[in-house]
Amino acid sequence: MSDNHPLQLFPKPQVLVRSEGRFQHPSAGSIVLAGEAEGSVLPAAHRLQLILSQVLQLSLSLSVGTRSATRSVYHFSYSPLLPAQGYEIRIDSSGIAVIYGSPEGAYYATATLKQILQQFGRSIPYLQIMDQPDFAARGLMIDISRNKIPRLETLYHIIDFMADLKLNQLQLYIEGSPFAYESFPQVWELETPITGEEILLLDAYCKERYIELVPNQNSFGHMEGWLTRPEFNTLAEIPEGFMLPENMYDSEMYPEGLFMHPGTFHTEDPEVLELLGTMYDDLLPYFTSKQFNVGCDETYELGLGKSKASAGAAGKGQLYLSFLQKIHKLVLERGKTMQFWGDIIIQHPELIPQLPKDIIAMEWGYSAAHPFEADTLKFREAGIPFYVCPGTSSWNSLTGRSDNMLANLRSAAVHGKNNGAIGYLITDWGDFGHWQHLPVSYAGFAYGAAVAWNVENNLEADVAAYLNTAVFHDRSGKIGQLLLDLGNYYKYESGVVRPNDTEMSMLMRTPLHQVQLVTNLTHGHFDQLEHYIEGIEAQLEQLELGCGDARLVLEELRNGIHFVQHAVQLARIKKHLAQGAGPLDPSLIHRQIKDLDLLLHHYRQLWIQRNRPGGLEQSVSKLVRLRSEYIGLAAELTGSAAL
């Protein structure tokens, strides 16, 4: 580099060459769109105008066509030699030239220019950038079905976050009733779902930013929200519910077994397809996307109930494939390309070649060691197009699992690219109450977007720096690393591998009398956890956030820290109960009740600032139960003391 001021671009581009010299923005001039058919890049040009106004307080007019009388500061031109989504930026004494292979490429160039302008102001370095993505589809999936349904303003905020990172696909995961199905008002009448009209607004907002809003509705398993209702219960494989097989849950968390409500369709009931068809017809007309993610993951009870005989004759895998093919027909009839989660069919690799060739498999897995390499190879060899779908590791974590998240996202990118994935989808789930606050997921959004754009150059991308400068505008330069550190508290737990979970989160969700989880935890673990989290809490006062929601972000971080602190104290109580070390001090339990009351009060206040009220009480239900258990224990201890 020829300048002492380094240029930090996120994601890092394919090629960046910097040379001596600076271009000084003049106080007047134009953004020139060369050629006659350049209306297609107006979104990029308008975005650049907004960036120049916000960052440099500079107003440049638009000019379509090349004229000698026009002073060109920015010059956009199309080149058929560049790939779709590809672009070049050339900055020299004559100005800034943007060459693009498609309108999307022009838009992504403005995202890069935004970072350059933010870092250098009006005097920007001479350079040349040549860039294009490794994955054609780079998406983010937000779970809106596990209690937390974001407000429209929150979704707009997420979409803008995505646009800066060159992500181009958004999916809102639907199971149950987060969408207002017009044919089934009774399903959502007591909720606060997203309406079709709101989907239209979101779809338009996404399109302006070259983001495809892809409908996502589970259609096979995870149908508890429908199958537990009396009018749909007969469509379930096991209407009365069932006990999950022992190898599918953590026995320390569920020592008495895990009962599951009916969640999987009976595949041989023709009314199931009628119901799905009506649901699709309620949902799909509000989306312009030609793709549709129908889910079909975790069909736990398939072949264990009504279809047991069929599964015995044809095999459970064939039963799954046959129903998947029927869903595929429904999707084709509605003019869509079908995406589906690949976890079940991957268990029957001999059946993968029988999948329709126009289907897209979504290969998901959320651990650092998930076998993306082996699994994606099976789809590749069968000629089935596929995405890799890692996760943010935010759910069931209270404040994240940063190291696992980075490793999971990295592995998916490396093996996805090597084996020919056509897409990369970052998933952000909300299991068991969706307790994590939105900023907990930002590092995963950013790092996933970086490796999805360019794997090789971004494996060691500086996520913390990007969060500091581009997201939170933190003058202290500390919040990015603080978030990553906060997400690593789990490394001070027992060390037992808990897939998609942390022990502190598990302790908050289990009954007070259930103490098996503390078997591998010691008082040394508790001391380390408390010391670690207190050190992070102390740093909050040093942050100098300049983002629009700065105050809310700080409160969300405090609440997340409070969750962990309360969980550690709960773990100490459970450890005492497990050891039978004599009666607890009642005052300790009363302090814990007061602490939980404060935690719940703040959590409720924060929830409604980003999310709709529906689902809140269900989200806190396990915490409310814990409070009643504290009260019962306090009464028991007081009674014992009186004796």
C-alpha cells in the first residue's frame, strides 16, 4: 500500500490494487450513466447519491448518456465481459469509474464505495478493484416462528444490514402461525402475525436492494402449530403425540424422556395435500420470487404411527421421498422452484438420485464439525443443485457461541465452494423462546456474508472491526470484540459437547428440581464464568456507540449478560441441591426471585422495541415457571427453618 491509512473492505474483494495518488471530490459534478439503456442501474445510482449526501454532505446530479459538457465524477458503464453480479471500480485522476456485468453488480459496487468514502472522506485513494461473488445466492434466514416476530421496522433494518454486505436473498422461516393465512383466521386470531400486505411492502423493499424475498413455509415436519388444533389433529402421523427416541435428545436435560406434540403429517391422507395447497395459495401470491423453501426437515415420527406398515414395506426413506415428490408437484403447479431441507434424504443416500433434478437441497448443519464436505458430495454426485446452510449459533445460547459460529460458517463456505454449491444461506433460529437479542446474531450475519462473497480472501475477515465501524459506529472500537467475547462464555462451561446449546441456557429451561445438568459443572466453573462475564460487563461503560439504536443495543447487551449471570447463580443453587449439602439460605432464594423479576421486566421492555407483542408470554413461560419454583423452594425452606 502506498498510504499510511489502510483500506479495510468487508467483504474483501477478489482483487484490490492500490496506487499512488488521491482523487479529490469536487463540490459539483454528476453521476453519469453511460449508454441508452442504463435505467436498469438507477437503484445503484440513487443509492450512491444517498451515500454521498450522508457521508460527504455532497449532492451530485444524475446524467444519462455521455456529454462533453457534463463533468463526470462517477461514471457507470456496462461490460458484457464481466460476469453477472461482477463489477470493477477504477479510481484515478479522471474520477471514479464503475464497470458492471449486471445491475446487481453496479449495486454491489456502491456498497464497496460506501466503505471507501466512510474511511477516506472526499479524498479517496487511487485504486482498482475487480470483484465478483463465489456463491450466486447469498442468503439470510430469520426464524419468525419461535415466538419472536419482528416489527416491520426491524425487518427493514435487517434488509439494510444485508444490502451493505452484498447478501441477495432473505427467507422468513414460517411454521405455525406467524403469517396471517386468509383462509385460516382462527389459527392466528390471537397472535400478531405478518400480513400479506406487509409481505408486499417487504418484497418491494428487498427488490430495491437486489434482495430476493423467498417464501419459506415448513410443510411436513414441524407442523405442531397446526396438528395440535382439533380441526387438523387427524392429519397427524401420531395424533396423540409421542416420546422422542432416546438417541435424539440430551438425557441429562430430559431424564424422564422427551414428549413431543404431533408435528408430522400422515403422508397417506389426501386432506394433507389439500391443506398444504390452500396454505400455499394464501402465502405465495404475495412474493415475486420464483423460489419456495418448503422445509420438510426433522420428520421425527414418520413411519412410527399410521404409516408404520407402509414404512415397513417400502422403507421410511421411500415414504419420505414419495411425499416430497407430491409436495414438489404442488410447488410446480404454482410456478415455483422448490427448496427443501436435506437432513432426512441425506440419511438415505441411495434415494438422492431419485429426487427431481429441478429441486434444490438445503444442506444444513450447525456444529463446527458438521460433515458439509461428505454431505454435499452426495448431492453433487447425484446432480442435485444445493445450498450450504450453516448458522449463527445464537439460539439456545443466551449470548451466542462465537467460536462454533465462525468455524461452522467457515466450513460451509469452504466445502460448499469446493463441491459446487449454488447458494449459501445463513440461518438464525429461535428455539425455546428466542431469548437472544438481535445484535447477538450480527457477527454471524457479517462473517457469513463475507465468506459467501469470497471464501479465500475472507476466512480471516475482521468481523470485530466491521461491527465497530460499519454497524455500531463505535468510537471506542471495542464493541465488535466484546460481542465475540460475550458469545464465548460457553467455553468456560463443563466442556461437554451440547449440540446447538449451552449449559447455562439449558439450566434456565429445565425445572428447578432437575439437577442432572450440573453433574459435570464445578464451583470452579461457576467462579470462572462469573469472573469472565463480569469482565465483559465492565467494558460496556467504555463503549461509544453512534448507531441510531445505540441505547437499545446497550440495554440488550446488559440483558443478555444478566441472563448468563442469573443462570450461573441458578447453577450454584442446583449444585447445592444435587449434593444434598444441607438447607439453602432462604434469603438467597428471595434474592434470586428479585433478580429474575428484574430480568423479566427488562426482557419484556426490550422485546416490544424490535418485535410484535404476540409470542412474548410464551417466550417467558419457562422463566415464569422458574419463578414459581423459586417461590415454592423459598416456602419449603422457610417452613423447614420454622420447624
